[in-house]
Amino acid sequence: MKKLSVNTRTVTLLVVLLPMLLAFGYVVTRSGPLAPVPVTVIQVEEQAITPALFGIGTVEARYRYRIGPVMTGRLLQLDSDVGDKVTAGQVLGEMDPVDMDDKITASKAAIKRATASIVAAEARVKDSVARMDYALAQAERYKQLAMDRNVSKEAAEAKNQEYQVAQAAETTARAMLNVARQELEMLRADHQSLSRQRSNLRLIAPVTGVVAGRYIEPGSTAMAGQMVLEIIDTDSIWVSVRFNQRQSDGLAKNLPASIVLRSRPDQPVSGTLARVELLADTVTEEALAKVVFDQLPEPLPPLGELTEVTVSLSQLDATPVVLNAAVKRLNGESGVWLVEKDDTLRFVPVEAGVADLSGRVQILRGLEPGSRVVLYSQKKLTAHSRIAVVDQLAASPQ
């Protein structure tokens, strides 16, 4: 009877403990430290990727014109304001001429007077030439009469002296005519100088563009060379971009680009790489480039606005490709966790190539197309980790 009671207690304990042990083992192997690590996997594909470079830039104008007076004076009027479109040769404003118009009027009167003086001098030359010709004829006639003893020698000498006086008068008249002509040239040069100075008082647009800055108001005194207006050539607006030097291989002229203005994040604009600068920034380790708009956005973006620029490089040959997140670092070496057919793990060192902006990276050595590799894991993996492939991780991946 006593033996039967002991066996009953043993059986009862086994019945109670066995399910508990089984439950404990299940919990340990499924949710405890011995549980498989949930992972997501991807298949290695052979693809031709198109790498791209991403950079931050600012809107700039290649040609900017600073307009101001060539001499100190008071700004009389200014007809253009910021944002106004102007055409080449358009008068934008004017400096106060003070008494320059009166000087120009006086120079015109002086030119007329000098012209009249030349006419009078030419008339005197004609008169002196006629008198000299008459005196010469008389001197020759009296010389012949003196040889024929019809007149005295003194009379012939007197006529010769009259000819010499007429000749000197003709020389004087021609000299006065040359002086009058030189004076006229001098007056004309002075008039041209005054006219140029007067025209320089007008502020004229050198090109067709837009007024970007207005720095002085009418009534203020502007120094010689001081900037009154600034005009930009709208056709020269481009984006100055900075790219990481480590990723700038392949950057070349005429590559297509996408420009996203900070003020219009949902309106990308197409562009073209116009120039890669020969000088890079040694401090920030960035390569510098210029990107032009294929078509200027309307309204025009303000100069200095930040932009995000993506430049598409040439398409590469097809190679095995994985997502960049699948490439891990183990013991200082880059590689991927390869999933074998029996769901065991093996770390395979790889040589990664160029990546595109979607996260795909070339695998130049170490993987074959069709292989399965771990993309994300819930815990840090080792070669002895047990895994469970899932479609999506419940927690944040490591």
C-alpha cells in the first residue's frame, strides 16, 4: 500500500513538471537567448546601375554689372527699381549736371565764332593773295620800264618794296587762318569732351537683364565709381555646387542634373553640368562645379538661395548588386552575411564598387547573382547565429 502511494506521487509530479519543462524549453529556444534571430534577406541580382552625385549649391549669376557715376555728384533721378527688367542701352537714371549744360551751350557758341573767324581769315588770305599778285605784276612792269629808262630806278625799287609788303601780308593772313583752324579743332575737342562727360552722367544698362540691387536714392551724393544699381544677366544664372571629393570620380561637363530649389522642394528643375572647377576646396575637401538651368524657373530664384543638386553619371556595366545596407564591417573587413541553403550563415568578404542614390551598390568580387544575403537583422549576427527569415522586422534593425 505504501509503495503504491509513492508511485502515485511520482507520476503526479511527472505529469505536472513535464509540461512545464517542455514549455520552458520552447520559451528558451523561441524567445530566449537561444531563439533564432529574425532577419530579412535579399537576393543578389546582376544589374547595370547609374550612379549619381548629390551636392549642395547656391544660385549665382555669372555676369553681374555694378553701375555708378564716373565722377562725384548728386543723384538727380533713378527710374529703375529692384526686380525691373531692363534692356541694353536703356537709361536707368541720371546725375545732376550742375552747370555742364551751360558749358556745352557756351562751347557751341565758341565753335560758331571760331567758324566765322575762319571764314574771315580765308577772306583775308584771298585779299592778300590778290594784293600780292597785283604788287608782283607792278614790280615786274616797273623793273622793265627802268631797264628801258622810262622810269627811275627808285620808282622800280618802290614797286618791288610794295610787292614784298604784300607778300608778307599774305604770309601773315595764312598764319592767322591756320591759328583760327587750330582753335576751332581745340573748341570742337572741348565740346566733345563735355558731351561725353554729360552722357556719362546718365546711368545706362550695359546688357539686357534684371535690376538686382538699388543702393542709393535720388538726392544723395554718389562718389566716383560708387555702385548705384546692380544688374544681372538672367541668361547667366547658374548654380555653384559642392560635391564630396571622395565621390566626385566621373564628374564631367554636359552631364544631366536635377536641381531642387529650397523654396520649391516639390518642383525639381532639369539642368546640365556646365563646368567642373580646376580648383577644389582644400578645407572642406569638396569639388566645385557649375550647373546651368535647362530652362530658367519662373519667377527667378533669388541669388544665394540654397539648392540640392543631383548629377547623373554614365551608366555602368552590369555587375552583382545588393542594397548598401547589406554590406557590414566585421573585424575591419567589408562583407555580407551569406545565407546558405540550410539557413546557416557565413560571412563573405566582398569588394564594393560604386553606389547609386537609391542605395544599390556594385559587388565587384565575392558574390554571385542569385545568392541570398542578410539585409537587416534584429540582433548582431555571428557565424553561429540561428536565423529566422521574416518579411519585416518588428523592431528597429541593427
